[in-house]
Amino acid sequence: MRAQIIAGDKGEVILPIIYTDNYLTVMSHESNTIVATYDAPTILDQATELRIDGYNLNAQSLPLGQAEKEMGSNPVFQAGNQ
């Protein structure tokens, strides 16, 4: 599974960005926390999303503002065979 924070209408990758881990394996019923650190002033005028994709996972994206409203500061995605 891979996690990315993207910005803008074209889904540009935000750089520089530091992840605690952005390629990981998560089995059914497991969870993992990923922390991303980036310079917010460079993206203030752009919509940002958390994108998760992987070998056996359909790509999923969730706007960061929406993720914070719905799930607090820890967006959660369900991984598994799809």
C-alpha cells in the first residue's frame, strides 16, 4: 500500500514532504498510522487529498479537510482484496 498527499486539480505530489512510512503492508483487520510533514504555506491555495493505492487495493482519495471533519485528524482507509 502507498500513501501520498496530493494537491491541486491535477493531483500534483507535494514536495518536499516527509512520511514516517509511505509504502507498507497492512493485513486484514490491521491498522497503521502514517504521519506526513510538509510546508503548508506552499499549498494554502490548493485543495489537498490523501491518496491510498496498492497492489490489491483500488485507489482511494479523501480531501484532507473532509477527512478531518469526518474522522478527526486521523483519516482511515479500509484495505483488503477488492
